[in-house]
Amino acid sequence: MQVARSLYDTLTVPDEDGDYVPYLAKALDHDDSYKEWTITLRPDITFHDGSTLDAQVVKNNLDAYRGSYEGRSPLLFSFVMANVADVEVVNELTVRVTTDVPWVAFPAVLYASGRLGIMAQKQLDAPASDCSTKPIGTGPFSFVSWTRDQSLKVRRYPK
């Protein structure tokens, strides 16, 4: 988890009061029923590969986590995200998530103990072997190299 959190950022994070607040997201709003969530992203965030964080990338990540993105089938998160009925791009920096049932804890799920990091489109679309071994996030460190059971090299991400 420590490695993942150094390479990837999440849409929300816990604050000092134990509430979940926007992080990559600029705002997270819900309707009165807690079944429609609007995620507004911060502008000008770039991944380690120079690509831009936008609503389409976030939608694709959420779809991948819920098992609705071709080539990705994360067993754990497909159960965690089972309440998600739809994810849609509203505009360049806004994603709308509709759930099957009221989901008051949705902001906590977007953090998932730091496990729901948002990856670049290039990583998301990479073959499974590269997707799991060549991370591209927005976190404080970018990936350099990894030798299984021996070493992980990262560098400070200047942005």
C-alpha cells in the first residue's frame, strides 16, 4: 500500500475528522437520494507520462475497477463497486456516477484505504503484464524500475 500511495493519487482522502474529502477531485456532490454522485476534477493535473487527468480517464478507471472495462477484471473491486449502475462523462472535468441504491459511503469507497488510485490511460490500456508492472499515476513519485523481490526505483515527481 505504501508503494501504491506513492505512485497513485485517489479521488478522495480522509481528513483529520475521519471524513472523506476531495483530493484529485475538486468537489464531490450528491443528490438528495445519495444515488447520483458528481465528481468534479481539479484542472491541470498530469500523469507521470505527461497525459492529462480528465473525466474520460476517471470514467475508464472507475469502469475498470467495477469490471466494466474491456481487458480488466479486478475481482475485489468488482464486488466493492457492485452498487455502481452507470458512470458517465458530463464534460472534460466532470463525471457522474449513478448507483443502484443510496450509497452514503461512496466517498470512502473512492479512497478504499488508498487502493483506488487513478492510473493513466496508457497503463489502463496496456497488456495485463505491463499494466501490473509499469505504473503511471499522479502521485508524489514516478516509477523508474522494479526487480521483483529485490528493488523498486522511483523518482520525485516534480508536478
